Amino acid sequence: MVVLPDGAMIEMSWKRVKYINHDSFIILQIIPMIKAKDIILIPNKERWRNIENVFSLNEREEIIFLLEHINWKRDINIIELDIYPILNKEFDINTGMIESTKGYDILNKENLFDVDSKLEKEQVKNVYCKLEEKFAKISNGTVVISRDLLIKGSVLYEITMPAFEKNSNVILEIK
């Protein structure tokens, strides 16, 4: 976690980044990619205006600036979309997501994406990619995957989905 001089914090994890200021926070989704920069999805200005009473448009620009200029242990590409912000609510963790595992919790607490992480960018990505593959291989039950996240070149598309498809204990639902 990166703590800013004004007390605001940015917490970078595998599939989300959380910006915290006082008692409010916003979650931005990350789509990890294999060879390209990881994609951070941010609500466009129109959608952001819906939350101006919590985070201003100026703060949105500051968040973008900080994400682009902090030396994270990952390469990122910020994409603005017509999506609603996830405000003061954590991501829903569904069956089939590594975020539901103890291994993920342990890794996440290590803050491997932070500037002071002892690992290099590629090492961090490799750790998480191996965790994704291992998890998909040992999963059991129905796994629901959003069609919107099946992006060619993403970790989900290239690593996780093939492992789920080979796992006879998994029933995949693409929605």
C-alpha cells in the first residue's frame, strides 16, 4: 500500500486497485494481461460525475496521475469506459476466483505490486499467473465467468480458461 502525504492510500492488488481517502474508497478493476500492459478500468467523466459528492473530477485526475507515475511492480494501461464506479463496496468474490483462496490472501498481504517489493515486475506476474493456473486446475464446481472479461491476451483468456476447460470437476458458465 502506498500512503500519500495527505493521508490518502492506494492499494494495488492482482485484479483491483483501491483508492482510499478518509472514510471513502473507490475500487478500479484490473484485467491482468500476459504480454501487454495490465488494463485498469476507470469510469469516464460522465459516470464519475455521479459520485462527485465523494470524489471530485480533480481527484479522479489525481488518481489517474498517481497510478501512471508510481513505480508499481507492473506495467499498466488506464482505459476510461462508460462504467459505474465501485464506491465504498468491495468486489464480489465469486466461485472460480483466486481471490477466494487462502493463498491469494497470503500473497495479497505481501503487497507484491508496491514500489518496495523485493520482486521484479516479471516475477510478481509469474507468481500470480502460476496461482491462477494452479487454482483453475484444482477447482471444483460451477465457475461463472463474465464474457466481458474474456479478452484475448489476458491471463483469464490465455491461462485460467484453458486450465478450467481441462478440469473435469468444473462446470463453466459464461455470462
